[in-house]
Amino acid sequence: MKVLIFAVLFFYFQGAFAASTTIKTCDPQIAETLPYDPTPVYAPGTPKLPFTCDGKVKVFEITAEEVFSIFDEKYEAGPIYTWGYNGSNPGPVMELIEGETVRVIFKNKLPESTTLHWHGLEVPYGQDGVPGHSQNPVMPGMGFTYQWKAEQAGTFMYHSSQNLAKQLSMGLVGFLIIHPKDKPETLVDHDILLFLQMWAIPSHSILPDPMAMMFNYFTMNGKASPYIPSPTIYVGQKARIRFANMSMAEHPVHLHGHTWRVVATGAGDNPTSTHTLGNTILVPTAQTMDVIIDEVKTPGEWMFHCHLPHHVTNNMDIEPIPGEPMDMDNGGMHIIMNVHKSPGVPGYENPTPPPGGGHGGHGAAAPSFTTYDGYIKLKNGKRIDASLELFKVQEDQDWRKAQAFLKVFLSEDEFITIKYEKMNFNFESGLFNFESADKSISLSNLSFMDHAGMGMISGEVSIDFGTSVAELKLNARNEPRNDIKLKYNTSISGEYSAVCNDQEKLLQITTSRAMMSSEGNSTNPIANFLTSGVIGTKNGPISQVESFISEVFYNPFESTVNLKINTNGAIEVVSCNTTFTGNRLTGLNCNNGCYYEKQSEKQLSGSNLKFQENKFIEDKSSLVTELDKPEVFTGLYKGIVNLKNNQSMALKLQIVGKKFANNAMSLTKNFISGTIALLIADKEMVYKIKQRPYLNSSSPINNNKNLLLLETHDKVSVTISKWTRMQIEGELYHQDYGLLGAFAVNKSIPNYIDIVKKESVKNVTLTTPLEGVFSSESWQLSLQTSQIEASSQSSVFTPLHLKGSLKSNDGFLKISFIDGSYDFAIKTFYLKTDDGRILKGKVKDEEIILTIPSKFTRRAKYLNLHDSTFTLKKVPAL
């Protein structure tokens, strides 16, 4: 009697193995009467759901919760944020025997309400799990208990029935297997489960997009090839394979080297007369399908995959970047079925892989993402200095982009800057191209060659201004942050003289950077510059201004200059060709019969300024992630940027973090916005950051740099290389200058300079305001920095402007400035006078070199056309 009671208690409270089966049950009667041994199911990579017994009732506990899934172990952003059950996606396998009573204690740990539905099962209405009908939604933190009897046998699913488009796309699905109470017609040695899923994951993100219809990750049992465990079967064995599909597409699944019978289509095994033979089965959405291989015959590593071509590749919608793998070796919905001759004896041999392996590619060397210097060689043989800055960014939710700045130098401070938003790369040939959206310069058929450790880029240049074609030759700069060493001077700025029509003519041309966006001219090759001048006649010691030049169109690529000349209201357009002696522009040969010989020239940058880098303090706090709360992002970060002119500038990043979803079907995500502020003493230039999602695009390929791009509504942007909870590091760019320098900002430092390591503090020279009084023997210059409201008429570095005046020391002459800008990146400033001229100055320590163009009037006898450049020294403040 005691033995009988113990046996009954054992069955009721602990569960039991029937003597004739390996499937556990809580019902002793089912265990005793089951006429066969069901083969336990095996879902590669997916666990089984454990249970306990409450009498004859089999009790499962299922918790809907956030799950970090590893689809692809090489995915740079890390584990994917999904939803699942009991820490698994898809959920763990529920395994039952027909006739069992089941109780499911369900808990909801998701951020929104959900339910459980038993797909394909005939259950009581109140247990069907449809919110708003058979039950109320299970709110976050709450639970619900389901109980029903397994009256059917076959392959079924359980899944959420709340907000289906979102929750099924997030992974709230799982297998539910019910073995028949009667012996099936075919007993198998293996019972394999494969759950087919599709995902839309924005590049670099760990958050799937449930609303997207373009899918880029395809998985079996929550993993992509080659990370799905491979089942092993032996020759002569039988195997049942069960498929489940709750994705938004049907999948034709194909097995190499074997033939199967289709035995079930979602509601238990079909009659034998309906079975069909084949090796490919179409698994529809919301359906399960079963096949049986009656005899496994041939050893090998047999491919087993969805036969939709895109479904056996992952993340293939990205555009290739030189030097980065395309990950074509990683399949999506693809598993290997190992068939061995016997245990320990594979019975087959694979060929030796060829050296190199990979996807075939072009095999050419990839360019380093750095700065290259060289020249553009024009069709007339003339050369123009050029540099190309290659860099990578992560923009919005796109994959990494390869972008570039091309700088074409006419002189040290006159250069054309073109930003290319995207590199077009031919992965087969290794050639790459850059095309600008605006009328400018296109670079095509660029190739990279690594010669004796020296990177070289060469290719074709198509110039939209005059449809010129030229050659590009560049070499990698030894120190990317150093200045280019100029070899050529093609600037027309300067002073000229000519003898024509028996008169000595004088010409003065002044080029300055435009201060207002409206002053640019997209049809002009040097669109961001203003060029003006005067023409005069020399009579003895007196130089008389007789005309002013209201507009200049200079095309350095065609070596042509058009001057629009105003003489007492009469307009004349004079066309000129530039002439060269060696590497410098020496004159203008014009169609008015004059040859203007250049009397002065811009000094070439022969010093090759070496960049002195300040080392930033290291911050070892944890990296921020997409799942951090907004307050982790939010804050005021202070530090400095190391400018390429060997000065440093105080920098503030005001980051505002927020978390929201665009609609009820989307996940809540972290977004960031804020401002970038550059400081010169107490003067700020503030730029509004465009709102964007936070993503972590760091990668071993890029030395774990983040590459997150923060754009502003103006020309300033930053690329983040590292973002921790306390510190942000990266690079500062400007559309007119390219790379300005590297920066670091920190939440906790009290002073900007504290971001620099103590041993390098002595190297920090902060940019100072261009303010005060500067004087020479003849002139006195007064400058003040002013702040204006940002507008569409913004200057290069809004909203910081210059005001002031220039007076002769004898008190007779005074020139007032109505506007001005200080381009601290190249230590150059421009001042617009009240009489329409633009003065240009260069800053050198405590001195200013100022060029004063002649006045646009015939009465300007007080100022010679020549000798218009002066050096002024700063007057110490009292």
C-alpha cells in the first residue's frame, strides 16, 4: 500500500516518465496507455519549456519579456533587442501529448499589453487569447492563467494576439508540439523543428523596425547561418522535419540530396493517400508544415535553406565601402544538415578551400580614410594644388557612408571646397567615384595603389564649369592633420600693370570669402568668394581710378577671366586668359588690347605647418547604448577642439535626449538633438543640431569608432568617434573648410581646458577674439566682435561678426565697417566697408596684415593702387 501511494504521489506532483516513452507527462494513465515511444523534438538553438505537475495538469510558466538575440555573431552593433518568451526568441518549445490538460501561467514583462494565442488549437473561447473579445489585454506587470485540454495532435504555434504587426515582428512566437496518443504510421529517429522568421533592422541599430516592409535579416530558430546549430543524422535513419512560419512572406524551403514526403499541413498528419514527394516545400504565412524523410541515404553536409535568393543573405541592402567586407559569407535562412555514415564516421570528405577564400571581390588595395595631397592637371598642362579628405560617417539610419571633401587651392587662403555626400564604389573593379549634387567637380574612375607604403589615388576629373576634363594625382599625407604644402599659385588676386593705347594702366583685383549665403554664385567655380576690383591710369606720380569692376567670373580650370567693368555707368565686359611662368599666375591677356602683368603675388605656404596635437583625458565610463534612458544622453558637455592652425577653441555640446515612437506600431527609440557652440573667449557661435536617432556604429573595422554624424542647420557638423556616459570625442567639420580638428567634451569638467591631459596643457593656445586696436605709421584699426541672430543670410561662422573702423593717423580719413567675419580656421578675416569695398586681413600672433583695396571712385587720389598692404600691430590695452 505504501509503495502504491508513493507511486501515485510521484506521478501527480513530480511528473513521470512512462515505462514506454521518453516524453514526460503528468497524467499516469496517458503514460501507461501510450502505445509507442514518441521521439523528443529538437529545435536547433531553441530550448524546451520546462513544466511542473499539479496533479494530472501539466503546468507551464511563460513570461513575455525583452530578449537580446544574437542572429549574427559578427553583427557590429551587438545583440538585437527583440521580444520573446522566457529569454528565448522564438519562445521555448512546448511539448505535449494528446489528451493532456495544460495550464499556462502567463506573465507580461513587456512595456505594453499583450496576450497568448494558441494558433491552430481548438480551445475554449475564453482561452483563445484575443484581446477585446475572448479576454482583456494583459497589461505590463500583470498576468493571466490559461487552461485547456490538448484534444488534437500535430505541429502548432503559440504567439501574441495583441498588436500583431508589431509584436509578431518583434519575435513573440513559439512552437507548440502535441504528439498523437495513437501510434503514428511512421516512427522517426529525429524530430527537427525550424521556425522561419524575417526582420527589418536598420543598419547599425539593435532595434528592429516592425513597420518596415523591406527585410534584411532572415533566421531559422532565431539565428542566421552559419550560427544555427546543425543537426546530425545517420545513414538509414528516418527524420521528421517540422516548419513554422509567422513572418510576412511564404518560404520555399529546399533540402539538397534527399527526398521527403509532405505529411502534415497544420492540423495533424494527413491521410497517406494525400502525401506528396519532393525536396522543396512552400511554407505559407501563419502555417506549419511537416515532412518525413523515410530513409537518409547519402553522407555529406547538405544545404537546407529557403530558396528565395534574398533570404539566404543578410544585410545585403548596404552599399559597399572600400576595405569593408560585404559579409556575403553569412547566409540568412540557411542551415546545414549533417548526414554521417555512422557515429564517428562522416563518410565524406570536403575539398580544401582555396587560399584567401571570401566572396571573390576585386582584390585591389583599399584606400585608407585619411587626407591625400597632390594636384589636378588641366588639359593645357597647368596644375592646381588639391587635397582630398576621405572619411566615414553614420548618417540617420543608413549604413556607414564614405564621404569626402575636395579642396582645390588657388592660394593659401583661396580654395574651393566641395563636399561629396557619398562614394560610389565598384566592388568588382575597385574603382570609386564622387559626384556632387550641385554644379561642381566630379571625380571618376578613381583607383588606389599602395606603392612602397605610400598610398596613391589617381583618376579623372570632370569639371562642370566649361566641361573640362583633367587628371587627378594624390598621395597620402604623412600627417593627416598637417597643412598641405602648396606648389602652385593660380589666384588672380593682386595688383597688375600694363601699357596699352600709350597709357600705363593699373589693375587691382581683390578676392574675399562671401559673408552672406546670398552672396554666393553657384555658376561661379569659386562660388563662396566675392571678387571685385578697380582699373586706373597712372599719370606721373598720381594713380587715378577710372573704372570699377562690379563682377568677376574666374574659371581657373579653363584659365579664363571675365571682368565686368563700369566706367561712369557704361558697362563693358572684358575677356582675359591667364598666363603662367612656372608654377605661378603672372598675367592676364585681355581682348581690350591690354596685357596686365602681375606685380605682386600671394605667398605660397611653404612652411608646411606641423600640427601640434593636445592629448585628451581618457574616460573609462561605459559606452551609451540605444537602450539607455534619455537622461544618460542629456547634458552639457564642455571641452576643446584642436584646430589645424595649432590653436584650440572652446567647445560646448548641449545634448538633449528624448525617447518616443512615431506611432503605436513603432518601438520607442532614443533621439538626440541640441546645439554645438564654438567659443572665442565669451563670444559664442551656436549651431542647432538636427534631431536624429542615436545609433552605435562602432566597428573593429574602424578601430571601434562610432562615426555617428551630428549635422546642424548650418555648415558645421561633428562626427562622433566615442560616446561614453561622461565624454564625447570626435571630429569637427565645416562645409567650407573640411576637417577643422579633433575634439573632446566632458560632462564633469569645470573648465574647458581640463579636458586636456596635464602633460600637454602647455601646448594649448586658445583662439582669442579679433578685438582691440591695431596701428601702423599711417593707420589705426579698431575691431569689435559682435553677435547677431542667426538667419538665412548667415555668414561662414554665424552668428559671430566683426564691426569697427579704420582711420588714418592724421585724422583726415575714416572707413567704417558694416559687416565682417573672422574665419579662425585659416586666421583670415574680411571687413565690408560702408563704401562697398571688402578689406582682407591675416592674423599672425599680435600682428595683422591688412590689404586695403582702392575706392570705387575717380576721386580716390589719396590711395595708390599699389602698396595697398600694411602691417599693423596690436596696441596693448590700458
